Amino acid sequence: MKKILSNYGVLIGALCLTIVLSRMSPVLFDLFHHSADAGMLITFFAVSVLFLLSFVIHYCAVRVHFPSFVVAIFFGIAAQPMLGSITAHDHILGIIVGAGATLILFGGGLETPFDNFKKLIWKILSLSFFGLFLTAVLLSCSVYFLGNLFGTHVPVVVAALLGAILASTDPAAIIPVLRSLRFNNRQTKDLVISESAVTDVTGTLLTVAFLGILVAGGSFISITDAYQSLFSAEVGHILFEEILYGVIFGVLGFGLLTVLTRAISNHGQEAEAHAAYFLFVPLCIFTLAAAFHGSGYLASFIAGLLFVLSRHMHQTEHFFNYTIEGFFKPTIFILLGALVDIPELIAYAGIGIVASVLFMFVIRPISVFLTLAPFSLFGKDRFTVKELIFVSFVRETGAIPAVLLITVMSSGIPGLDGLVPIGMWVILSTLIVEPPLTPFIAKWLGVAQPIKDSIELAIQNGKTPFVVLGSRGYSFLDRLPYVTQWAVRHNIYRIVVLHCPEDKYTQEYAASIEGQAKLAFMQVNNTRSDKGEATIDFEYISRTGFLQDNIDALAKEDDLVTAIFVGRKVLDYRLDQVKNLKVPLFFID
């Protein structure tokens, strides 16, 4: 309890310090005004604040185990005066948010395994198009009705836009939660992840369609009128161009990325310039698609979806992930918080909170069951009722809805009272309520179990030093000769293979891997015996939990561990904890 209070104390202290410094910022701005480049210096300062806040938010969120997106919104509210030079200028705001959204959607495509996507394509499209449209309509009607119920007028245009903006789910909020679960039916997980990536795009297209109508001078008399307007010839033409050129330039982006893959293969290793080219592709195809009136967001997503990251692009991949997770995603939520008017947030609390409850527990289940029911009744890959209930519960909104809120607010459309505060309540509610409850719901429904080990990790008795080769799949078979050579060079003749399939774990799978491992051990020792060399004492251990958790346990509990070998992909998980290991950790291809 003392540690928990201390962690929350750090968060509150950081927020208070941000508020104090933000209130003092006018004094600093006065110094800038003496310069001929005052405007540029103030904007530079605001951008530097975004970098600093992204750093602070990460450590505060880790301490309190709170979604970093939520923490970022609070810091954005606290830092409003310091960020005014960005939020008050639509073009600067648009550049930062647009670049962030493009790279986030590109990353969403990369996160979506294309093979899994193809297997579930009709379910994904049904949920991402029909389901999203139904979600948007129901949410728009709910927000408009609640406005009348609470005696607070919500314009039709605001209700319609909120439905479109908030209808998509967010893979960035969902994937970390699902990664900790082992599903009985892997397709349940694949559907949720793929749907969340695609709805980011379809939600964007729906919002863009509404914006096109409003910017052209159109207006909405009712919610029905707003959604009926989407079926006009003009809007159909707009959406056709958005999708057509989005697909064309998405395929072009995939082609450009294959050039990078070949360049890395020809040189045999990565270079710093490869990361620059990797960022160039989604930003370039976004611009080209937009120039042809296509969807740049769709183009960037498709390029990422079609492209498969090779193991030769490990450093580029990590640079990209750190750029998105460390800067762009927190920046978008910081700026969203900076746009919030606190009195308005309080004034719309009733509507926002009730709309959030309806959104998560009524509208989402209706959309899921209506759009997936045909696939649950017919076909060989059916979903059970419990699996549909679980899919219904996963309703996190996130970065793209936040981007769309900011985009709409910076469009100059009048009469958007209530858009940001109501949207903020829905985003906050889904991010606070659902992620911590998802593992419990999955376990309660029996569709998945948390990935963890039920028994303590035990190494065979003995006082002989050993090295560990960790693996999640078959890769240890290729790496075993290298690890054996390293161990022998250091006069170590004991090797433990630590195998953790994680979400792929089944007893049959583990038994199959163990059989191949023992065969590989025998071949190594037979070869050494033929040469008159000392044999190696091998041990195979299969675990049901996470590889990094078992590595932590070995490194902390067993003083006989000399070194641990893992593939580079282990860096995808908790890199900050690698530094705390007291045993050398070697990364091998």
C-alpha cells in the first residue's frame, strides 16, 4: 500500500509541477518576444514540451499501471498554456496530428498478420463496415437523445460526427491486453486485432465523408438526414475516390518497402538510413493519395498490411515502434487534453458518462451480434456465443478517434459545442474500464486464460554452471550449434533450453517440440563423441508462461546461470527490465 501511494504521489506531483510551470510560461514567452523570431521560438518550445511530457508520461503510467493514453490526456490538460502556440494554429496542429495518424495506421497494418487477415476477411469486413456503420448510427442517436434528456442541447452535426469518430476500436489499446491471454480459439484474438486495425480506416473514411459534406456547405436536419446524406451520388463519388486511390498508393507503398528489404539483403545488415526510408514511405504515399483525392490513411494502412517485416529489419522496426509509442501516440493525447475546456468537460459529464456506458455495454454487443451472427450460425469456423460476448466487450477507443476529434476541431466548422468533451468522456471511459477487466471477462467466459506458469521454475539438481537458450518456437534448433560452441569455448558443458510458446502453448505442441529438442541434443553429442570431444549435458524445459518472465526468474534465482541467449525479438517485451538482469543477455539471429 505504501508503494502504491508513493507511485500515485509521483503522478500527482508531476501533474502539479506541470501546472505550475505551465502557469509560469507567459513569463518565459515574454523573453521570446524580444526576438525577431518570437513565433518560431515559442512553437519550438511547445514542441520540446511535447517531447518532455512524453518522457514523463511513460514513467508515471508505468508506476500507477494506468493506460498511458489516459495519463497523457491529464498532462495535456495541465500543460494547456505551454501548448497554446500549437493548439491555436490549425496548420501546425494538422501537421503533427496528420503525421502521427499516418504512421500509427501504418503501424496498425504492420501489426496485422496478413495470413490471419485473409482467413477472417469476411468476418473482419462485416464487423468493420456494417458493424462500424451500425455503431456510429446508434451512438449518434444515443448522444442526441441524451442531450435532450439532460437538458443540454447537442447539435445534430455534433451527434453525427461523434458517431463516426468514436465508432472505431484501437489496436494500440487492445493488443497489449490480448498479448497476455492464451485463447482457446486463436481466431477470436485475430478477429479483434484485425477488426480494430480496419475500423481505424473505415471510421476515418466515415468521418471524412461527413466533413466533406459540411465543408461544402451542407447541413443536417436530423440524425436520419445526416446518415441518409452518405448515400448520395456525390458522397459515393468521394468515397470511391478515397478507397480507389488509397488502395493504389497503398500497393505502391508496399512496392517501395520491398525495395528497402532488397537493399538490406544486398548489404547484409541494416544502416541508419534505412529507418529514414522506412518513415518516408507511409508519409509519401499519404501525400500522393491525398493529392489524387484518395485516402492517405487507407494507403498507409494497406502498405503496412501487405508488408511483412523481415528479421533483417530489427533495428528499423524498433526505431519505428519507439517513435510511435514514445512520441506520436502520447503527443496526440496530450494535444487532445490541451484542447479540453474543463468547465465544458464538467458540463457534459452526465451525457458523456451515460453515452460511454451505452456505447460499451449496449451498442457494441448489438453491432457484434448482428454483424457476426451469420458467421456463427453457418460455416466451418463458427464463433460460440461466449466468444461473441467477449468480442462485444472489447470496445477500447484510442489514438485514431483522438486524431479525428482534433482534425474536426481544427477544420473551422462552426457549431461543434460538446464535440470534444463528450468524445473525451467516451475515450477515457473505454480506456479506463475495459483493459483491466478484459482478462477477467475472458477467463470468466472460458474463451481464454492468462498466460502464466502454475509451478515454480526448477532446474535439475547440480552445482554445474550452465547457459540458457530461450525460445518461443523452433528457432532454438538453428541457434543450438552457435550456443554450444560459445559454451565450450568458455569451458561450460551444460546447456538448458528454456522453451515458452506463450499463446501457442498446448501440451501436444510442447511434446512435439520436446521430441525435436532431444533429437537435436543427441545429434550434437553424437557428433562430439565421434570427434573424441566431451559431450554436453542438455536439459529441455517447457513453460506455459512468458519467456521474459522465466528469464527474469532464472537470472534472479539461480547463481549458476552464466549467460542467457535469446532471439532479438525478445526486445519487443519490457526492454527496460533487460538492463536490470545480473546475468549477461546475448541476442542472436
